[in-house]
Amino acid sequence: MASVVLQNVSKKFGKTEIIQGLNLVVESNQLTVFVGPSGCGKSTILRCIAGLEEVSAGEIRIDGQLVNDVPPFRRGIAMVFQSYALYPHMTVYENMRFGLISLKLPKAEIEKRIAHAAEMLALTPYLQRKPKQLSGGQRQRVAMGRALVRQPKVFLFDEPLSNLDAALRTRMRVEIARLRKSLSATAIYVTHDQVEAMTLADKIVVLRGGKVEQEGTPLDIYHRPANRFVASFIGSPAMNFVPARLKMVGPAGQIEFESGSPLEVKAPTVSGQHEVEFGIRPEHVSLDTNLPGKLRGKVFAIEKLGDQSLVHMHLDGTPQKGMDGAFVARLPGEIEVGSDGELELGFDPSRVHLFETGGAVIPSHF
């Protein structure tokens, strides 16, 4: 399999710059996920790699070869689209065969590849059916099979699961992960769903406004977000952010917020007082009030999910306007606290993230 290298890649539509001087390396035999909100440029980057869009500036190399002027069918890629893009008048077999005929492969090789892909994707019983006779998950597997039979250097997935229901999405995530590992393939996967990104990726690239905000392994990005945007985007439910003040108290720094006790922090770069945001994930708070950190608030809603409950509350001293400014705690499913009940939570200060105004991480530790 091959690596994909983007050097100073830009893409404009008219005067609007969608991709801005992007530098990125997709390693061979890895599944790299591009994730970000709608309009961040992730699908545009994928289409530029595929050759479906021309770059405005910069270079794209696949397996070391400059491919800016190489047509899509000669780039050694295969793409799976969000809409399946199957030919409705063709059978599953014919859909999978179509691209191989254009490659002018021998008939025996075509039959061998289709049989192998159909077996891997559990499509053998459906080879003579047409797309309208298949479920959504089966159609997506056909689209994957059509890519698989090409034996490409790089697989490209453009939000392939967004049209499926929740149960099928979970199943297909497992199918894609299993397939990619069995092939030791290089793959680039685009999604706005950070759960897909976390569960599938060897490396995540978080994008915003056509620029890379952070890249790294899923756990690196989850535990060490580079800025507030990444911290808020990765994780479900999202990280909580609480307004606070960071100031020097004697030889150390101290975080003060309206709800709970002050926390000492070693922040040698702090001088004076700073308005900051204190970030902590819903799963990093607890009913154990013996922990060093404490927060207090008033519960206004509880989502009971069986093994866990998502408790929505307004912290003391924060605006109480529905979901605006709400703090979410992921707690045991058996928790009994009524709506409008008071709740005190504990947390380990080592789980806290600090962000200055503007979103940058404040280097500090507790």
C-alpha cells in the first residue's frame, strides 16, 4: 500500500478559499480519518486526492508519484461515496464487475476478484439482485465491494455511513475496521461523526475552516486536545466549559470559579489575573465528593440510558437558561436525584483542561 502526501495544497472556488495551504502525510497501511464540522473542507480534500477536483495550488503525491495532472482512474485509488452511487439497472455482480471491465482485465481475474470480495462482504447470495432489492447496509457493502475489487493503493471513504440507521452504522463501522485490517490497506475516511473517528482511526485529523487544528491518535486527541475547538468537538457528550479566573496566589497559581472550591495549579507563566475556561469531560466527574475538586449545581434534566445517566445541571453562579451554559455529568445509571435537585460532584484535578480566551491551551498542571 501507499502513503499520501499533501504539500501546501489550496483549493479555491472563485474567490472563496476552502483549503488553505494544507500540509499532511497519510501513512501507508493506516486508516486516517478527517473529521470536522460541515463546511470545514474534509470532503473537498478527499475529492482533490481522488482527482475529482483540481487543486488551486500545491502538490499531491500518492506512493511518491506526483498526481496533480493524473486522471482519477490512473491514481490507484478507489472511492466509496455517501450515496452508494450504484447503477440501479445492474445486478450486484454487474456493479462490481463494471470498473474491472474498464481496466481490461482477463475474465478469469475478474471472476476471481468478485468472488473473493463477495465472500469477504457476505454478498455471495445477493450477486444476482439489483440494488432496489437490497437493504441500506447491503447496498453500502456493494459499494465497498466495488472499491475492493479494484485492489487500489488507497481507499477513500466519503461519509459512507451517514445514510444508515444507528444499528447499521454500528455494524458497518465494525465491517469497515475488519475489512481494512484484513487487507492492510491505506485508507482515508471522511466523517463529521466523532464517534466514527474515535472508533475507526489509526490517526485523526481534526479540520476547521480548511486548516488542520490537530492530528494524532484518537486517545492523544481525546486526552490532550490542542485547543478549545478540538476539546469541544472530540468526545460525546462534549467537554464542559466553565468560566473561571486564574491568578497567582503566593508561589503558585489558583483557579477560582463560582461553583466549588478554588484549585491550586502550577502555572509559572501566569502573572496577574486571567479570565479562563475550565474544561472537564462529563465522564471525569463523580459522586465521590472526597476527591480534591468539587462542583455544585442544580439538576434540571436527566437522561437515563440504563448503564449510565446523563445529568444536566446548572452550576452555582452560572446562567440558568435551559441548555445554555448547562453542565453535563455522566454518572451511574442507578442515580436517584429529582429534577430541580441539588447535586455536588467531585473530580480529579489532573483531568482538568485550561483554556485562555480565544481557545488556546494553558500549559499547567495540578
